[in-house]
Amino acid sequence: MKILVINCGSSSLKYQLFDMENESVSAKGLVDRIGIEGSNLTHRKTGAEPFTLTTPIKDHKVAMKLVLDALTDANHGVLKSLDEISGAGHRIVSGGDYFKEAVLVNDEVMDALRKCIPLAPLHNPGHIMGIEAIQHALPKLPNVVVFDTAFHQTMPDYAYMYGLPWEFYETHRVRRYGAHGTSHHFVSLRAAEILGKSPSELKMITCHLGNGSSISAVKNGKCIDTSMGLTPLAGVIMGTRTGDMDPACVPFVQNITKYSADEMNNFMNKKSGLLGISGVSSDLRDVEEAANKGNERAQLAINMLEYGITKYIGAYTAAMGGLDAIVFTAGIGENSASTREAVCKKLEFMGVKIDTAKNNIRGKEAIVSADDSKVKVLVVPTNEELMIARETKRVAF
């Protein structure tokens, strides 16, 4: 069985083709700058050199045709026929509270996806275009949508509701939805496997730390709370996002700057966070380099990130009534040994002990806590695409 996993943006189309017999990737690629001058396709057959094609790509339908042509090409393809593709799985950033799990695409699902556009206006329109493009190319192919918000739909109402008047939830669905759910789900399952236990036996905190970061409390295999909110702006400080702050900061800053609502939203999402505090970069590696050279604002940004992660872990431990494991994943979580160590040292009062030698890794799966640590600390590289392929197989077949 072969599953094509698709992640579409407004001007891009990422894809991976999985052979589900052994869950291996046969080929993957990216169509970039769709509808923009300089559009191109980069396709890589596993074990081969990448193939690049620069050509006008006016829309997602043209992009999808190029992808399918590449997958069946005599020289760099991996399929003899498109009939070998059993199904397609699509990443969807937000399913609102319409969807609690992955579902097979039909007209009602597409209508609900369109209703969710206000919750993810930068992402969901591109996802919809990707679904429509492959439906146009392969009308009989089963399509499954997998939501970044679905794993968080097990949160209790007192965790996802805000203190706004009830009618804002009832009429406009304003509530906490979270993000990165596919990643949190994948690493929580994998961490349980590594520890040799069922997810139903564990209380875990999964830390997806990258340019965008979110932290989730996973109790007995289900998410009970997560740090991102209605949008991905909430939680710990991020590359260019503010993270948590007093909501009154918004009108306060607007009165000073005279920003419109859209300008303020852009300011909080794209000009704040590590970049805004350090004045150096949104990339933690650059910020760490500057801090090592004595840049005090860069060091402050690092301190804020580590402090925020520590606070969330402490709060979620209380919410779950205990903690068995902390899982680090994504760009910072998988690669920054210093961030993992700094956070864990602040949690020694809870019996967390990190092993400095074991922790000296980048992008590898490992238990990095000391043997006598009361709480296991793991690094688990995320694989959202594989999770989408697994969900597609489960739902469609």
C-alpha cells in the first residue's frame, strides 16, 4: 500500500510517498512559488540525487500534475502507474471543533473546512486547494484530512474555554484549539514504545520546540491541555511570536503605534519573540551565539524561553497529578542540548535528572535522563508525515 502525504500552503506543495509495508519514504519533494515568478519543483527519489524543474506553475492543479508526473517518470519516478497510490493524506492546520479525529473527505467535510478558514486564514485555504487539486487529477482516490488540532480535542472544557462572555464561544467558537497536535500525538506514542509501556499508563509532557513552539500535557494517552490557544500565538516565547502576555498589551501598544488590528496581529506574530527581544534573529542558534559573545538582550531572550518551558512543565505536572516523562522534539527540542539541560536542571526538585553525556546529541532518539531520575527525559524526532500516512491508512482502509 502506498500513501501520498500532502502539505499545501498558499504558494507551496510539500509531499512524501510512503510504502506502508515498511513505512519507508519512496520519494519526497516540494513545489515552491506556486503562482509566483520563479516557480519550481524539487523532487527526490530515495537514494538518488534530487531532480529540479523550473517552470511556470500557475496554480495548485498544475503543481499536482507535476508531482504526479515526477512520481511516474521513467528516470526519477518510483511508480509504474498512478493506480499504485492507494490514498492521499492531507495536513490541515485547524479543524476547529468540527473534527475530533482524521476523517475521509466528502462534500460535508469540505464545507466544514471552509468554515474553519477564519481560524487559520494563512493555512487552511492552501490545504483546501491541495485537496481540490488531487481530486481533479485522481477523482477516485480516497482523501483523508488529518488535523493539527484533533489531538487536542480531548481537552476538558475548563481547559479550552476562555473567560469571555459565553456567546463568543457559542456564536464564534472562540476557544483554545492548540496546534502541532500531529507531532504531539506521534512523539507521545513513540515515547511510550521506547519506555516499553502503554500510553494509557503514562503521564507525559511533550515539548514541540522550534520556530513555533507548543507544550502539551498528555495523560493516559490523551491531551488534557496545550499551550497554544485560539491561534498559534499563545504559549512560550517563540522565534517571532510573543507567546503569553497580558491581553491589555494589545490596545496599549495600538494606542502608541496607531496600528490597525491586522498590523498589530502581524507585529505580534512576525516581529516579536526571540527576534524582538534579542534584536539579533528569530533562530535560537544565532541568539545563543550572540549571548555567548556577551549580548545581554540575547541572553534575556534565552532565559525567557527556558523559564517559560519550565513553568509550563510545572503547571502541567500539577494538572496531571504527577509526571512520568518529558519528551523534547522539533528543531530546538531535538537539537539544542543546552536548552534541554537548562530546563531539566530547573526541575531537579521534581526528581528530574539529566545525564549530560547522554544529552550531548542532536536529532537522535534517546533517553537522556540519568538512570536514577524519577522522571524520564527523552528526545524523540518528530515525524508528522508518517503520522498522517498512518492515520490515512487507518481511516480509509
